[in-house]
Amino acid sequence: MSTATPPAPPQETARPKSAPPRRSSIRGWYAVARDALDRPLTAYYLLLGASALLLTIGLIMVLSASSVYSYKQNEGNSYAVVTRQLMWVAIGIPCAWIASRLPLGVVRRFAWPALLLTVVLLALVRVPGLGREVNGNTNWLGLGPIVIQPAEIAKLAIVLWAAHIYARKEKRLGSLHELLFPVVLGIGVVIVLVMLGRDLGTALVLFAILLAMLWVVGAPARLFTVSIMVIGVIALYLATTSQHRLERLTTFTDPFKDFHRAGWQPAHGLYALASGGWFGQGIGASQQKWGDLPEAHTDFIFAVLGEELGLVGTLLVIGLFLTIAYAAVRVASHTTDTFVRYMTFGIVVWLLGQMIINVGMVLALLPVIGIPLPLVSYGGSALVPSLVALGLVIGFARREPEAALALAQRKKARSAGLSAGRAPH
């Protein structure tokens, strides 16, 4: 009897060794991100989105940080401060929209009037009965029921004026005389008027804007060295003339050594940040705003933000400022208009520089010099010029040739879609 041959056992296929992580997926994500960043409207949408998010976060944090202060100061009304901030937002947003639509020629016509108006307002602060003193600084101007801080308006005015002057003198900027006159003289007058009100912090911001404008037009390096040394000496001298400023300068590195005096504010700012952890205590749950932290809704709002939203919230705010800076620098580097380049760069240095100083104050890395966090801190005098400045940059972004073409095509496609939707079937 014949027997069937048993089938051969199936051959085992060799298992592939674990392949190393493929770089193609990383390259794919990188290519997608780069393609998104290279689109014509990227800078426009980044500026618009980051500004809107910062403004929204600012309103939420002003409401939270000022609720206790408002309740004490306004007979039980916890919403008094945020209501005033909403009023300034209602003024600032239309102003920003108008600024984004103005032709460049019209914008530049405001350069000299803006500077002259700023000088007049700063001079009026020195008039008895008009100037108001706040926290030792006479830098507020009372015009009936309205109280404004002209030094905040000066930041936008000097950027606009300097950009206009340098754009007109583009072909003559190889001369040191053309670099310095009249920009340094004009901004110097503004800085002196601000310093007469003992507002050293704002004066330093104005000086930083001046250095930025000189740098972007190609001033020699020795000019910056001399300028920084001179201003450093002047700032230290002015600090020694005020016991309050001197204490702040000597205690900011270790606020706990003078905890009950000069170190009180920065120490409680650090307490707020430390208690926030990764994700914060929750909106409205800050403990430091109950009287321990001075200026919780203005200069030290970043501390309350860190306490309530944690490290994630603080990094989000810093990331939004960096997003604005990236988009604005992209606009400045792509434009062929020198006025747009100088104006955009000056606005970036102004807003990003203030953010760095404010965060440095809260982290006790810099002395407390009373600089608000743009778009986030309470205050209409600072908010409205900041919104107008961002409106101008957004307008610059949407007027780039490729961006303008893309917006026109989208508008045309949207109109065609609406027309097709109305057509009878």
C-alpha cells in the first residue's frame, strides 16, 4: 500500500528587524509647516490671530486680577475696572481697523502732527493743576474727566516720526549728521520731558526705540556703545536721587532680603508664579490679588496670569508675542518700502521690548520700573496706541503684493459663490 508523502512544513519567513524611526515623517511635517509659513497671507493671519488672542486673554485677566481691587474701591462693584477696559477696547479696535486701511501716504502725513501733539501733551503734564502724580511719577495728564498718560502715546509717535524722516533721507543715511539730525534731537526732547516727570522706566523704553531705529538704518557700532554708556550713567544717577528707585535697584535680585519694604511686590509676584504650577489654580482663583500683590491688574498682571493659568498660560502669552514679532519681521524683510520696514521694526522693538521688561520684572530678573504688559495690562493710554500700532502692521501685511492678490482672489471667489447660490435652479 502506497503512503502519501507528508507535506513539507511551511518555511518561516525572517522577521524584519525593528527599523529605525523614519525621518520621512519628520520631513513631511517640516515641509507642511514650511509650506504654511510661506503662504502669502501667513503674516497677516498670524498678526491678526495673535493680537486677538492676547487682547482676549488680557480682558479675562483684567477682570480676574482687578475684581477684588474694584470691589474695595467702587463700593462693591467688582466690574468697574474691566468695564473701563472694555470701553478702551471699544475705542481701540475701530482705531486699529482704520489704521490698517489708511494708505501709506496718509499715514506718513500724521508723522509731524503726532510728534508735535506728543510734545505739547508732555509739556502740559508739567503745568500745575493738569499734571497728576501716580506712584511718585508725575506722568499723567488730567483733561476734565479723562486722565491719560502722554508718554504711552509718545511711543507710537516717535516710531512713526522717525520712520518717516529716515524713509525720506534713505539715500543720505551714510552721513552721521543725517543719521542724528533731527531724529535724535526730536526723540531726545520727548525723553527729557518724560524724565522730568520722574518716569524712568518709560524713558528707557523710548531710548530703546531710538537705538532700534538707529540700528535698522545702519548707524555705526561705536554710536551704540557711547549711547548706552551715557544713558547708563544718567539712569544710575537718577536712581540715586530717589530712595524708592534705589531700593528697587538694590533688592530686585533678592526681594526677600527686604521683604516688607522694597521687596514686597516682586516677592509676592514670585509667590504667585510659584503657586501656579503647570496648569494654574484656575481663572479667578488667585490668592495674591487679595491685597498682597500691588498693581495686580496693571504692571504685575503677568504674575496673576501665572498663578491662575500656570506655566502653560505664561508660555502661551510669551509665544503669542513671539508670533507677532516673527510675522512683523517677515513683513519688514519682504517689503520694498523703506517706511514700512522702519515703522514695522520700531513697533516690534517697542512691544516685544516692553513684554521682556515686564516679564523680567515679575520674575525678579529686572528692577520694578512700572512697565505694563502690552495688550494684557489694564490701561487705555497704553492699550489704544498699541492697537493702532498693530493695526498699522496688519495693514502693511495685507498690502504686500502677493497677500493683496490672494485677498482679492478670495473676495472674488466668495462673491462668485454667493452669486451662484442666489441663481435659480
